[in-house]
Amino acid sequence: MLPVVVPVATLAFAVLLWSLHRRARLTPQRAAVSLALCVYLAGVLANTVFPIFLDKPFSDQPWDTYLNLVPLVDYEVVDAVTNVVVFVPLGVLLPLFFVRAPWWRVLLLGAGLSLLIEVSQYLTANLLGGGHVADVNDLLFNVVGTGVGLALLEAVRRIPGVAQVVDGFRWR
């Protein structure tokens, strides 16, 4: 996993820094947001899509073995809390990264990333021997986590004098 995730995250970070530099917007705060976003996404990728086994033995399991489309049935509270907590940073980072993104766009981006993860898990489980189940509950609670992160950022911004500091981290 590391031979894939680390170079991809490093390349993404370099591209983000270059983009900021090219537009004369590179500051330590924006570089920190870029680094945090790249490290966060690398961690999510490493923990949700991998492991992948390129020498997967043949399996006659039906494709729906690795798929759960029934919401809130046999879903454990620990899994729900974990999925919320994992996506809270995304709810904080996306509004800093995207210029004045409305709340619904942040939630839509969180849902899109979560859907991408679930589809990847489903495909890798069936094609490459991945070890995850694509679960609609994960998607739902990931979106909740994105919303919690967004709400936390907005709550912090309401503290007198903090909004200006937070805005210094925004990509404009």
C-alpha cells in the first residue's frame, strides 16, 4: 500500500504547491491546508481501498457478497462513529480548499468521495481480492461526518477574532 499511496500523495502535494505558487497565492497557511488534505486523503485511501491482492484466486462467490444496500440493519454503533469521525476532517478541509463552497457542495463532495470509496471497495473485493464490503451505511455516516466537520469549522469561525485567522488558510 505505501509504495502506491506515498508517491501519489507526494505528487498531489507538489501539484497543489505549484498551483498556489503559480497564482502567487502560496503562504504557509495554504501550504499547511494542502499538506493536511494530501495526508488525509492518503490515509483514507490506504485504510479503505487496500489491501489489494493481484494474485487473487478464483472465487465463485456471487458479486453481491461484498455489498450491503440495506441501511441501518445490523450496523454497529462503533462503525457509525468511526465513519463519522473519519470524515470530520474532510468537512473542515473542503471549505478551506474550495473558494466559498456552500454547505451543500461540501456535503456533495463528501458524498462523492465516500461513493468513490465504496465503489472501489466493491470492485477491488470482487476483482482483486480486496478485504472490504461496500456498505450504504458507511456512505451515510461519512456524509454525516462531513457535515459535522463543516459545522465545527463554522462554529469556530464565530468565535470573535478567529474568522480572520481561519480565512488566512482559505484558498482564494
